[in-house]
Amino acid sequence: MKKIFLILSLILLLAAGALYFLKGKSVYDPAKYSLEIRPADKPFGIGSEISFSLPDQFGKSHSLSPETRTMIFAFTKETGHLIKTAMAQQPKGFLEEHKAVIVADISAMPTVIQNLFALPDLRKSDYTMLLIYDKKMARRLKEGQKTDQVIVVRLKEGKVTAIEHAKSPEELIKLISQA
């Protein structure tokens, strides 16, 4: 019995090692991406200016456009699912039509989980989702925010004019449509 347990443990350990070797390397290159919030000495909020270069779920880089009117942030798995439910009800091009972008924080997620589950699932979406891999970037955006809700940030030429929250897919769609 002890021998079988040792053999099964060894097999499990080897499988975990192989999985980590194959899927444990991050595709994120921190030298390519940035996020800046001004003023640097104040929390992100109304009056802040934001600029960024972030990857999407396919690794393509995106920067904030002066025309972007709404940024939608998901900082938890639950808020990510709320966004996914809301977007599933909308036609392709809905975000572009409303000059909105979605940003999801995946910085707390282990790389193996990102590569095996999160990224493949996100790549099935009909919409672009920008990703935050860097914990420092995420921390700067989350400071003082209600991260258990979807955060909807209104912008005018990169400057925050309002911050609202959505607790349901219906509320989120209404907030995006109002921009």
C-alpha cells in the first residue's frame, strides 16, 4: 500500500512539473507595457489623467485613445463573469460603438492558471479585453475603489470625469450606453 502511494505521488509530482514547464512561463513582457496615472502622488479618481499600453487576450498592444469615453474594470473573478454575461447579450462592435474598453486584472492569478484556463477562455470572446499582469499597476488602479463591483470610469481625453459601479449585467449595459 505504501509503495502504491509513493508511486502515485511520484506520478503526480512529475505531471505537475511537466505542466508547469509547459504552461508555467508568462507570455507577458513588462518592458513592452505601461500604465501611468497623474498626478502620481494622488489616488486614481476624478480629475486623474490616465495613459497606458496594455496587451489584450491575444497579446496585441493597445494604448488609450483620446476618443475613449469609458473604461470598464474587473478586479475579481466575479466582476469578470458579470462583464462576460453583459457582453454576451450585446452585438459585436458594441464596445467600439460606445467608445469603451474593458480592462481585467489577472495579476493575482498564477501563470499556469492564466495560460491553461483564463487566456483560452478570453480568446473565445467577441470583444477585446485588455489585461493587467502587473500587480503594481493593478494596485495603483484599485486604491480606494470598490473592487467587488465592476468599475466604470468616464473619460474625456484621458481625464477621469466620473466613476460609477455596476452590480449586474443590466446596470453595466446601461452605464456603457449612457456614455
